[in-house]
Amino acid sequence: MNRRTHPLEVIAAWLLALLWLAPLAYAFWSALHPAAYATSFSLSAPWTLENFARAWNQAPFGRYYLNTVVLVVLILIGQLALSTLAAYAFARFKFRGSGIAFALVLLQLMIMPDVLIVENYRMIGKLGLLDTIPAIALPYLASAFGIFLLRQTFKSVPQELVEAARVEGAGPLQILWRVYVPLARPTYVAFGLVSVSYHWNNFLWPLIVTNSVEARPLTVGLAVFGAPETGVDWSIITAATVMTMGPLLFAFLLFQRQFVQSFMRAGIR
Amino acid sequence: MNAWLLLLPAAVLLIAFTHFPILATIRHSFFITRRTGAEVFVGLDSYHSMAADPIFWRALVNNFWFALGTIPTSIALALLMAMWVNRNMRGRGFLRLAFFMPTVLPMIAVANIWLFFYTPDYGLLDQLRGLFGLAGWNWLGDPGTVMGCLIVMVVWKEAGFFMIFYLAALQQLSPDLEEAAAVEGAGRWYTFRRITFPLLMPTTLFVAINAVINSFKLVDHLVIMTKGGPNNASTLLLYYIYEVAFVFQDSAYAATLTVVLLVLLSGVALVKFGYLDRRIHYQ
């Protein structure tokens, strides 16, 4: 039984929410109106998609989209596969050194690839992969976070189910595939959403390792496009900005609850 | 079935892109690379020049102010938002959506939008000031205002993310407590101060630790908003590392700077695993 909320508090909450939405609303306003209305808000302002068309034609955003999609899919598949195998090892096998090995994995939670940019760049250079999409993906493919989340989930799988599968003659990999993986679906969804959001939005590392249209993801493409020295019109830059965040924002509006829950699960570790 | 075989693929990549780079960073901080490409051992020389580098100290101090400016404010706002969203309030779904939305946006897109707010004269903020007859101001070009501007933007970006942890914690709290307090005649503020807030302490510490880690990682916006300027007034340690390594092409010094960042992050890790995890139980 909640105490009644004071009407003033309801108003305050709504004001804050509107304030929070304002920057985004502004971006949409500016992107959907001619440049002359970028700062004058009038109900009679004509709506237009011209800014989007011009942004799309002035920079290879189609290619950037493709690169970003390839990148996030590549990372997601790699992370899911590697984390599943590693988490299975930690959750269900007793082996010498497993404690130390797990601690070494967890180290990546504190010292993320994001801060090891100098040496990772050297490493990617040695591998001859500079300016490629795999170069952006590689440092993130082994995810301590994914291993940690899945290990926790796997540990909660009832031993009876495992025994039942074993009696039916299933080997360790079959048990993983038929018992553990299906039961961990919610964890996979949560991890997947967070991973896709993170890598769709990631910027600094892709900026460092890419140098061409063929490898650049959307975020880097947007930064190159919007750089002040290019002198591109403000409304067109906002249109490009909206394009960059559009797909993720749309997914968020559709699956709001799922997003919030995934970020929460992912954060509490 | 050998457990090590299952671990192998992840282990190879973790070693290649986390463990080896950490060791290589430390090693490279004791060497410099000659123009011929030869590596020369210089001992602590790089550390001495770092200690004498005013930009390094500027970045470190900025990191401190950036953390101090963003963390308490976003935590307070997050708590307020969570308490509102947790109530039976009209449109709480909409409120949650509005508060959380910045979390899913790319920092680089956020920076683009806010860059326009802060643009001198033509930007939204100066247009508003113009309504009151105030002159334009170069918000990001003034060392006195640039940090504040960036802090406001980051608070906007982060508060909603922290909100969800408070929301989860609030939903775990027994409603009996608040009811009992109400029966005893405790006021709302008193109930919050003496009951709700202390019970949320584990969440607050948890969020604070994550916020500290984030404050070392968040530099994307600097690349397009200020490039660390004016006069290094907004530079942060990771951004300075990026600049030294990839703009000034001095990877030996960048390694030395990275060691400092690694030490700072390890310090946070020690606090988190050594002290907090013993006192906080999430699950």
C-alpha cells in the first residue's frame, strides 16, 4: 500500500521526464525540418526528409550501416560461442587451477580492452589486420562478462536433468547443447541485448583501428561526417545522428521492458 | 572431455588482448623506441618526464573533478527517478522510458546533439540566453565552463542507467517497513533518511563503483566536442593516452600513462572485490 503521491511530485516527475526527452526530441525536430527552423520552433514549420536524403548522399552511410551490422553480429556470435564453452568448463568441471583461471578471466571486467588501446593496436598491427572489421571485433570476442553471467546460470541447472541426459547416453557437448543452452535462454537474451547495444555504440577503439569506408562502423562514420572542418549543415548532421542511433532506439521502444531488465541483469554481477 | 579444451578459445583471446597487453604496457613503459626502430631501456625516465608533464597532471585532476561532478549528482538523480517510477504514479511507464532512454544512445550521437546546445550564439543555450538579452557565450571554448557543460551532459546520459539498479533494490524492499513507519507517524523525509536510504546502501556503493570505472572510460565525447581543450581544460587520462599514442605517435609515453590508468583501475578493483563484495550480497 503506497502512500498517496503529492500532485506536486507528479508534476515534478513529469517535468524531469520531459526535460530528459528534450535533447532527443530536439534532435528529431532539427532532423525533420529545413535548416531555417533548426532553432525556431514554430507549429507551421514544414516537415521534410530532405536532411536525411542529403546526409545519405553525402557520405556512404549505407556502407557504414552494413559494417556496423556485420560487426555486432560477428562479435555477438563469437562471444556467445566462446563464453558458452568457457562458462561450461567453469560451471561443471573440476580441474586444477580453475580458481586462478577464473580470477584471470574476471580481470577483464576491471581492465577492459577499452583502456588497452595502445598495446592492442600494436597487436592488431602485428596480425596484419589494421583497418578491418575483425580488428574491431577481436579484443572483445572473449568476454569475461559473458563467461561470468553464463557460469552463474549454468550452475543453477538442476543436476537431475544432466543425469537424465547422461543416462540417455548424451556426451558432455550434447548435454551442453540440449540441457544447459536451452535453459539459459533468458541469460543469452540479456547478454545479447547488452552486447549489441554496447558494440553498436562503441567508438574509440573502432576510431583507432579503422581508416577506410570499408571498415568504419556508423559511429566513426558519423564523427568523420560531422567534423566541424567539413562545414556540413547542422540539420544534416542531426539527420545523420538520428540515423546512427535510430535502429537501436527503435528496438528499445519496441522491447523497452526487455532492455531495462537486460541492462539490470547485466549490471548486477 | 577436457575442461581446458573448452576454455582454450576464450583463453587464447583473453591472453592476447588482455593479459599480454597489460604486461606489454608495463614493459614498454621502461623503454623508448629510437627512430631506427630499436628499443632502448631507459628505466624510470618516462616516469620522471611524466611527473614533470603538466598535461598529465591536468588530465588526472580533470578526471577527479569529472568524477566528483558526475557521480554524486547522477546517483542522487537516479535514486529520485527510481522512487518516482516505483510509485503508483500516472504514466510511470512513460517516466521510466524517458529516464532510461539516454542509456541506449551512442555517446558520439549524444555529443553531437549537445554540441549544438553549446554552440556559441547559434546554439540552443545561447538562443535561450538571448531571450533574456544576454550575450552569447562560448561554452565549450572557455576553460571555466567546459567541464561543467560536459558534466551536465554525462549526468543526463548516466542517471537513467543507475536508476534501474535502485528500482530493482526498491522492489526488493518490504512494503511493511514503510507502512510501519507511516503508522508510527514518521514523515516521508524521515522515513527515507532513516529507513529507505540506509537499506539501499549496498546499491549505492555498487552504483558508485561502477560510476567510478565509467568515469575513467568515458572519453568518446571529447573527440568531437573539445579534443581535450581549450588548453587541456577538459582532457581526461584515457583521452590523453589516445592523443599521445595516435596523434603525437609516442607509444612509449602512452604506455607509461596507461600504467597509471591500470594502477587506478586496479585500485578500484581492490576496493570492489576486497572490501565491498564481502559486505554486499546481491543474489
